[in-house]
Amino acid sequence: MTVTDRLPSIEDIEAARTRCGARLRHTPLLRSAALERRIGGAVLLKAENLQHTGSFKLRGAMNAVLALVEQGHKGGIVAFSSGNHAQATAYAAAAAGLKATIFMPADAPAIKTRLTKSWGAEVVPFNRLTDDREALARAECERTGGALIPPYDHFQVMSGQGTAGLEIAEDARASGLTVDALLAPVSGGGLLAGTTLAVQSRFPDAKTYAVEPEGRDDMRRSLLSGAREVNGPDGSVLCDGLLSPQQGELTFAVNKDHVAGGVVVTDDAVLQAMAFAFLHMKLVLEPSGAIGLAALLSGAFDGRDKTTAIILSGGNVDPETFQRALAYAGEV
């Protein structure tokens, strides 16, 4: 493995926190009496929807961009993403004074495309069903001399995502709590890998669970088979940030040894969780960001008599989807 594709350690995650410093927001670890009464256990909600650019993705992108700058890179930054990594990379590149070119699906939520452009990035659309997004991005790097920052399968990206796990563990300990379980949404597996390493460095007995939409549960199946399974073309598309067809090679190398299992959640449960977060906590979550909370509220994960940390991974939701979620307000 090269320096860019090796597996991260807890020391790398701590270095990422130092490198990024105040460029990242230390997001709050929230509790809800209404939620805890319903669940029968303590629940710690890591509000990454309140991070700059509205999702945890800034952590990995910022760390990767700043590491490149440390190495003397002065060219452009190239990325591919369905939305949140796109915004994060555009923001991080702008902060470093570098140009960003982002390949985004033509059917990505309009709000995510618009916000990515707002940070000065050039957005290049592609067809998610027929185009090889990584091949397009690598060709752009060869043409321009840019550096590719993939959304998850990258040592510095995983290290950056792990800073959220450090905050969870340290804030929990400061409150006198021990994290028993961590629920994290999974697409390519970078958030799961980084935060698992971080939380388990402080709480070795903590168990981590991957949360996925119906029909997109390649992580759950991969943990059972021991190999990287692939999602088919069908399955839920509500959680638009969780549509990667397969775990990354690096992320799965971490997750297969550290993650306890997978939890699958329905679209209805996700929409109900979005409504619950808004009504009871005044939080706006996108579907992908609400899926961990949905696992707990729906009973897909049993949080009774334990302390469960959940990563609310993002809040970049389009108005139409949020309106669908609010239709469930009478049920939560």
C-alpha cells in the first residue's frame, strides 16, 4: 500500500483533528428526553447536519485537501459524489485556494448541485447508471494534473471522518457516559470505518452497527459473507447519499474486523425519523442523515438499557422530500 491507500490508525485520526483544527465545527452531542423515554435507554445524537456544508463529509474532504497542500500540491482538486462529498470538497478546495471539479449524477438533488456550485466548483454531470464516475474523474486528473479525492476509499478521508468519532467518545466520557453501541449510516463505508476506530480506541467494548436502506444492504451482507458484496440496480433511492453499489477495499478492510453487524431500515421508518427529529428536536435531517435514528425508533435496533450513539450524518434535504417526511408528523 502507498501512503494514500494504507489503512488509518487512531494516531492518523488524531493528526487529522490537529490538521483541520477550527476549520471543522465540533458538532454537539444531543440528547432528547422524549426519545429516551420511548427507547428505554440513553441516546447520544451526533448532529453532523450542523457541520459546515451540512454533513460529516467536510471532515474527510478538509483533511485530504490540507494534507495535499502540506505536500506542496498546487493544482486542482477532483471528486465524484452524489452531493455531500461534492459540497464538502468544493468548500475545502475553496478554503485552500484551489480549483475544484466535481462529477455529480445528473439526477442528484438540485439543492446539492446548487450548493456545490456556490463554493465555486465546476460541476460535471454524469449518468449514474451508465457512466463510470471514477474513470471520468481519473481522466480529468490526467488531463489537468489535478488530485483525486474519492468519497470514502482513501486513507486521509477515512482519517478525517474519524474525527467525529473522537468527539463522540470524548464528549460522552465528559458527561460520565460509556458508549455501548454506535449506529452509523453506510454507503462506501468511510464514516463507519473512521468513527469505529475512534470510538473503540476510547471504549474498546463499544459495538458498531452499519445502518442501510432496504435493498442497499451490501455492508450487512458483506459482514456475513466475509467478502465485498454488490448491490443490484433495485432498492430504495430515498437515501440518495447511501447508493454506492459496494464497500470500498480499504473501508471494508477496517470494517470487517471492527463492525458487529448490519441493520436494515425501511423508507417509511426513515421519513418518520425525519419527522421525529424536526418535531421533537427541531433538527432538519436528510434521509441518509436520519437512517440511524430510524433504526432505533423503528425497533430495527434495540436500544433498551444501553447508551447508543447515533451519527446524524447530514441535513441537505430538498423541500419536496422534507415535505414528504412531515406528512408523518401525526405518527411520531
